[in-house]
Amino acid sequence: MTQFWGVDADPTAQGRIKGAQPVAVLDIGSNSVRLVVYERHARALTQLYNEKSACALGRGIAQSGKLAEANVAKALDAIKRFALVARMMRVGKVYILATSAVRDASNREEFVASVENLMEVPVHVLSGEEEAHFASLGVVAGIPGFVGLAGDLGGGSLELSHVDRGIDTSGVSFELGVIRLQDDADGDPRQAAQIVRKRLAASLLQTVEPGQTFAAIGGTWRSLAKLHQGLVDYPLHMVQDYSVKAGTMIEVCDTIVAAGSLKTYPGSAGVSSSRRDLVPFGAAVLSEILKAGRFEAVIFSALGVREGYLFGMLDPAEMSIDPLIQGAEELSILRSRSPAHGNDLVEFTGKYLSAAGITESNDEARLRTVACLLADIGWRSHPDYRAPQSVDAVAYGSLTGVDHPGRAFLAHTIAIRYEGLKTKSGRSLTRLSSKAQSDRAKLLGTLMRVAYPITAAMPGILPRIHFEVQDSTLVLHLPADYAFLDADHLRNRMSQFADVAGHKGAKVVVG
């Protein structure tokens, strides 16, 4: 009889990266046990599967010094299931990380042995310094070039590290996890704030230069970010790279703490039941950190210890890869008619900018490259829905290495590429972009609309075409064997683009 979880043939769908070997991380935390399976071990990680079980292993550790028997049983039941999932998904390598609760428990050896027996993989019990290190690498993995202080708030501990362009220093751990803090404060968020203030009084926060950015990692802080997005009706419901002024977040956190309730506080209705009573303690920690460090802003990271651990295993060449461009290249391979055409489009748009004397910053060039790589991902959809479905894939997809204004720019560009300047797709996101970004999206999107009637998304054609600006008139030069392309469709697209770009007119020259 064939086993229910697979057959001899490769079960990988054509919508997966060919030859990719899944890798998984089992994260045994103080609040939850989570298995995350990634498509492959690369610079840009894509999740194949993500499941957690709220086991609260850290509950009562401060008082008893032991992992509670009932919580251990719940965790091991979840891990049994996770072991089967990993086998079903043919995961090539599983890494098991255990943090504060296991680290501090007197009965950790017995628990670790049970986990290793189930998973047949060694458990890495992270020290506080290691946890801080990998959490900061998680920030770097998702926000390249981040400079500031990174903080990872778990159920049992808080880790802080200075981060400067990929290098972390001064990693320290504090007994300030939300479960531990809830126990220590007898369930009172106001008392918790006082405890946090006292324990952080002589910390590295005193060495932070005023005006820096604090990167917040951890499930409770992610819930707090989502809560804030709901309060302000934020148009992009995504935590990764969500940035808020420190003063604004302090005010929100202090209001939650002052409510003195674990169930009813501003925004509580939008918080999951498993996190609702922990958010006030996460708010107490975040507020005290932002005040003590005199930060300018807080940025939330959905990537943490798990992703940082995998990132730290890459060789230097792989670490230096841009995760946004790698992610866009993968999406292009999986969804475009011709991925090579995306590269031609990068060159084509660059040739226009050069001919028009338009300069661009490194970040603008990077986003232009990504937009070109993603320009054809909606071709399989019905024509009426290519724009909105492409916008959804870009704005709400798993790409990392891009902030929210950047996502809005990419979405706006792709919407115009499919629907023209009158597009309504992704309109709610445009408030996240500056006027300069909006104008640039119009320029790039309408230029893409010139390219596709010429190529039908096939490669090798755009490299033979070039631009020239003559007395403010835009000239598109076609080779003689492409003379048949000089038709109304292309001329109309050229005319529209010339208007957007500020040229007096446009014409097509053959030969």
C-alpha cells in the first residue's frame, strides 16, 4: 500500500523552485512551540508551512524553577505532530532551538532528551547572548543596512543588541519576558512597568545615542504592531518593516498599561485570544525601552531568531545577496511568461533614464529593478483582474528587504503597467508613498506599457531598441526588421508616456 504522505515521484509542484530542498526550524520558546518549514535555505526565505502551539513552557519558571508537567506534555504532543509534518514534507534539515524557559529550567535535560528522541535531531539550547545574536541577525536578514538597537521579547526573556550594518555587539539578556513579567507583577501591567524600569536602569540603553531606531522582535510585539495598525486604520496589514514614531508608540503603550486590564484595553478586540493578556506586558516593556533609549522610532521585524539562525549559516557571498531582488527573481521564475524579459526590461528602462538625463539613487535603481522583474506576474489572470491580483502579490506577499513606502511604490507601478494611469488597484496604499515616489511609479509604469506591445513579453527584443531625446521630443528607434511594430497601439502608448515624462511629443523611427 502506498504511504499516505507521498509516492516515489517528486511531489514538488511546478509552482515551487525546482530542486529546492526544504529546511525547517523548530523553535521551542517560553510562550509557544513553533515549526516553520522554508522552501529552501537561501538569502530570501519563503515559508512552506508554519504552525505553533501555545504551550506556555515559561509559566511558573521564576517560582518553581521547573518546566510544568502539564505544559511539557502539551509541548511534546505538538512536537510529535511536527516530527510527522517534517517527514511528510521531506524536509532535508531540521534545526531545533530552545530559548529562555528551557535554558532556565532545572529539568531541562529530561525535556531536551524527550524532544531529541521524537525529532531525532539535537536540540540547541541558546544562551542569552546567542539568543540576542541570532535575533539581531534576523533583523539584518529582513532589514538590510539596519542601524540601531534590536530587542527580542519572548515569554521568558528580553534580549538587546546594538546592530550596525550587519554586525551586532553588546548582546545581553534580561529576565523580562512577558510570561515571567506577568508572574512577577502578579498580573498587573502597571506594576510590570515599574519592574521593567528598575531592571533596565543600568542597561546598555544608557549608551544609546538619542534619535536612533529600535527594532522590535517577538510575537507579543507583533500583536502590538497589529493593534496599532487597527487603531490608525493603516492600509497595509503587515508587521515586517512597520515603522512608528517612538512618541506615538509610547502614548499607545502607556494607555494600554494604564488601563490595568488584561482583556479590555484600546485595540484589544483585534488581538488574538492567545496573546491578549500578554500585550499589556509587552506594551510596558516597549514603552520603558523607548523612553530609556530616547529613540526616534520603532520598527517591527517579523524575522527573528529562526531566520537569524539560518542567515548566520550562509557563507559571506550568500549573505551579501539582496533578499528583495532574490525574492523578486524567484517570483518572476514562478509566474512570468519569460523571466529573461524582466532583465531586458531593467535594461530598457535604464536606457530611457540615461537618454532623458534622469539620475536615480541606489534605492531607486533597486526598486526599478524589482518592479521590472515583477512586471509580468499577473499574465495568467483574467485581464480585468491582472492588476489587483498582481498588486496583492507584490504588496501583501512575502518579499523582504523592502519598507512599506517601497511596497506601495512597487504595487502602484505594477497597477499602472496593467491598467494605465486610471487604475484604482491598490489605491489605498498610495498614502504610504511620497509624491516623488508616486510620480516615479507613473513614469515607470507607463514606460512598461510601451515595452509590452513591442515584445509580447518575449526576451531578446528590447536590447535592440533605444531612445533619444531631440529638442524635447522623445524618439524610439526600432530596427528595420521591426518596422511592422510601428502601429497605432505603440504610438498611443508612446504619446501617453511622453505626456507623463514631460516631453513635447513622441515619435517612432525605423532603421
